Amino acid sequence: MANRHALSKFLSFVLRHHPEAIGLELAADGSVEIDALLAALARHDKTLDRATLEELVASSDKQRFAISADGTKIRANQGHSIQVELGLTPLAPPAALFHGTVARFLSSIRANGLLKGERHHVHLSESREVAVAVGSRRGKAIVLVVDAAGMAASGFEFFRSDNGVWLTEQVPPNFIDFAHT
């Protein structure tokens, strides 16, 4: 396939949202045999060799994908819109986490909080810089500060994906600091 960005985007499309687009079925944990993925890509005129796939996974700044310890399977780390069981264990979050967004979503967030939408979880980061990068994909970034410690004390569960993204079911508006928006 052409460039790395396009390849990563297509793999996200397949491994997070539409494996059927290239005739794949993911396991319950969201994984698929690498050989099956490469064969399915080739059948759809998207030829990719194993070495290039492994290099893409290893060098990705966002670490969107993980290869199994035995090197036979691959899966997306999070962000699925299809049903998968990532097998994550609840963890105590840092006191504050960050979420990047843009101004056009603020009124909805003020009213409803952060909702997972079609994904399995709301995505949060430990870093303001990462939140800026995430928000910037849709325009001028606005960073919201989430009182993760307060949420955890109120019974909300948090998970941390293999690539460091914090996940939770929702963030009610009373746990969001809107002071700098």
C-alpha cells in the first residue's frame, strides 16, 4: 500500500470498525491471525508484507495496534465500534486526565458530559499535549480537564489500554473543568 498514514488509517478501519470490508472476522478479543489479515488485504488489492506490518506497528507514535506475544495475531488497542472484549482490568486513574475536543462540541459536553458514542469507551490521556493533538484533528483544540480521582471515588471504573489511553464509560459534566474553555 501507498503511504504509512493511509495504511495505518485503513488498518484502523478494518481492525476497529469493519473487518468484513475485507472478509475478516475478528476473535472475541478483537484479534486476527496476521497471515489471515495479509491474505485478506492482498485479495482486496492492498498488498502488504509482514515486515512492513511489523515495522508500522513498532514505529507508530500512537501505538494503535499490538502484535501478540507469540507474533501470530494483531489487534487494535482500543477505539472499536464493534463488540470486542479487550480484557482490561480496572485501574485507579491519576487525579486528573485530559480530553481534547473543539468548540462546536462544548454545548453538548456541558449538557451531557463526555459520551462514548459508537465506541466502547470515552478516551482520555494523562498528557495535556496528547489531548491537544487529539482535539487538533478537528480544528482548534480545547482541552478539558477531567476529575478522574473524583469519578473513581464515586464508583466509575477506568481502564488503561496497552498504548496508554485511559478509558471509561462516560464522564458526567460535573467531573469536567470547563474553566479554560
